[in-house]
Amino acid sequence: MARRLTAEFLGTAMLVTVVVGSGIAAQRLSPHDVGLQLLENSLATAFGLTVLILMLGPISGGHFNPVVSAADWTLSAVAGKGAGMPGREVLPYCAAQIAGAVAGAELANLMYGVPVGQLATTERTGAPLLLGEVVATAGLIALIFALVRTGRVALAAPAVGAYIGAAYWFTSSTSFANPAVTIGRIFSDSFAGIAPSSAPGFIAAQLVGGAVAVLLVLWFFPEPSTPADPAVDEVVVPHTTSAETGSGPR
């Protein structure tokens, strides 16, 4: 468990470092072209997220997102088959993800000479942006569990990276789709930041999106297409704890 929580902390930290760092770089490299800034930020995030899932997914499942962890547990509880995330692990995962997100934002600030602890001033409010977050999060969670329930978890890393890269552009909110990342981005007064007053609305919209996705998954994929196997029926990618516990796959 310690190893998995470390992986979730590090993975979320590096994800936010990619988001914030590329946001700061884009703002400095293309100060007069917001569209180019978004392109630079979205490409870095899509590629970075893919790499992080490939690198750390085999250790922790590569959630890096409290909504993914909560949805994994919820779908497991509904299925009642013991596969997926146990409820006792959800809060530790979420805590590691949130702590990692804040650390990742501050790491990016340090690399670019931005004062540590500086809060974002970019207001992101209004019904259109919140609807964008519902759509972005629902699509992300539905994609992940559609792959899991149809036995295609090997495609998770590139598919999730591609979805987030695309959602930067087709959603009005630029697809935060992650409460931990949202909290982390509070600590970046840059192109990628979000003001503290705007974060609760985004997080609420993300939770709604996660709930919508769970309902969609249960409707479209009520049963896994392959027999449940605790060694492979995990999100985002299969992982084991045999090296840590000596007891084989979880």
C-alpha cells in the first residue's frame, strides 16, 4: 500500500508539474497568442499523462484522480464481486493525489522562478464552464471504465492521453476533469491556474460528471465482457503487489 500511495503521489505531482510547467512556458513563449498557449499546454499534458500512466500504472493502477478512484470503488461495490478498489483505499488514494498535486504545482513554480505559495487569480466561473467540466469528467471516466469492462486496459494510457488532449479544445473549461489537479492549479498564477474561489464549483461539477459516467457505464456495460479477474480488473492499468506482500496479484 505504501508503494502504491507513493506512486499516486508522484504520478499526480508530475501530472500537475506538466500542466503548470507547460502553462508557464506557453505564457512566456507565446505571450500574445492564447490559442497557441492552449495548444502548447494541451500537447504537453496529453503526452505527459500518457507517459505517467505507462510508468506508474503497473504500481498503483495510475488513477492520479480522486474521481477515478471513487468511481472504481463505486462500480466494484455495485458489481459485488470483489474486483476493483476496496473502499478502505479510496481516502488514502485521494489524500496522496491531492498532496501530490500541490507539490507538483510548487515544483513547477520553483523551476520557473515563480514564488512558492502564490495563488492563482484566474477566475473560471459561470454555467457554461461548469457544464464543460461535467462533460469533460463524464467522458474521461466513461472512457476508462469502458476499456476496463471490455478487456482493453492496454489501451488506457494512449486513450486517456488522447481524450484529455482533445477535451482541452472541445470543452469550454479546457478539461480539468480532476479534483486533485484543480486544487493543485490553485497554486499557479499562470495560464493554467484557477482562482481559489472558482475551484469549489469545478470540483462539484467534476463529481457530478463522475456520477453521470458511472450511470452510463452501468447502462452500457452492466457486466464485464470477460470473467472477473482481480489481477486484471483494475483501473487504470493492471497492477500487482506481489513484490511488496509476497501474496501474488491483488
